[in-house]
Amino acid sequence: MRHLFLLCAVSTLLSGGAAQADTVLVFAAVSTSDALQELAPAFTQTTGHAVEFSLGASNDLARQAVAGAPADVFLSADTAQMDAVEKAGLVAPSTRVDLLSNRLVVVVPVDAKSAPSSPAGLRGLKRLSLADPEAVPAGVYAKAWLVKAGLWKALAPNVVPALNVRAALAAVETGRVDAGVVYSTDAAHSKRVRVAFQVPEQDVPRIVYPAAALTKGAAPEAGRAFVRFLRSDAARKVFTRHGFGVPSARAP
């Protein structure tokens, strides 16, 4: 309840004087789902606008937006997918912001008898789950780390690509793979995995989640209000509690 009160305090800023209630369609990286679902009721209470989420891999959501899907907001797990949407002329001027950061971790089933303690330990695994390393941000980040570590060629035959990072996590939870590389925020929400080790931030491309209002949705002004809401101090408290950080100025 305390968090709801904090969020409601920003109602004047977020409403933007809108005269009618709309439904905001938000395309968002699946790794943000828990935080966004918590934030949605407070946004509705403070602005009167309802929220609907389409959650999935950022590359797939970007493709849908460019193809004409009527999203009002896009929250991506990397800058490349937001760049593609912006290049298509769909980002509302002055609304794009680097909103969140995250970290990668290696996870194993909670009852695993052994676990790798370093990148070199991954060589002994038979199956390693990643979000699709050729397209999905979490997998792209993971592949870049493994390439930098000199391990990708050795591990690639054992990689089990998943539709998105939550699917990669599910493969570990069910024991279908020996380990997986996922975001720390996803690992924190699972009781069926444990963290084997954390990937050093300096060994991974800068993980940034940009957000922006889009121009082709049915509720553009409500979309702008939602982006303002995501940037509020009250929303930041919720994101922080779910494990997200603030993007740093570190070079890629």
C-alpha cells in the first residue's frame, strides 16, 4: 500500500491534463513484466488510462511495431531494437529515454548437484540455454560475453536457443538444460533456479532498456503519459525493488 501511495503522488505530472480516458497498448520486453504488472494499477488510478501489455522478445515486438501494430509505447531490452523502430519514424519526438539497466547471470536448477563457478566451467555442460543469440537481446548480450571470453565456438554446439529470456529460464527450471544465461531480474523471481555466478558488467555490452512513446497507436497522448510515469521517482522505486538499475555512462 505504501508503494501505491508513492505512485499516486505523481498523478498531476502524469495525467498531462487529458480530458478522456484511453487504453494504452504497451509493447515491452518480457523481462520487465513483473514490474510493469505491479505498476499498471497505479498508472490507471493516477491518470484514468487503462493499460494493456504485449510482452515478448524485443526483436519480435519491434518487428510488429514496424509492420504496423498499433502500440502506444515500446520498452525494449536493447537499443538496437528501439533504433529500428525510431528509424521507421515511429518514435514520438523527445520521448525516448534510457530507462533501465540489468545484468547477466548464469543459473542452474535449484537442486543441481554441481554448478560452474566461472566461464571456463561452462565447457563441461551438455546443454546451455540462451535466448536466441542471433536476435533476442538477452541472447545477443550473452553471446557477446561468450565471444569475448573465447568460449563461443566451443559452446555453440551445446546452446539451446529459446524464444525469449523467460523461455530460457524455464528450460533451466524444468531441468531440460544444465544451465542458462539470463537476466539477474528474471533469476530473482524464480524459486526453481539458483545463481551459479554473475557475469561481470565490464565483460558484457552495456545493457540498456530504452522506452519511448510511439506515433501510430490509438492513444498517443496516453502513451506519452505512460512514459512520463515510467520515469517518475515512484516508478523507479518499484523497478529498483525488482532488481533493475539505472543506465550508466559506461561505453559499450
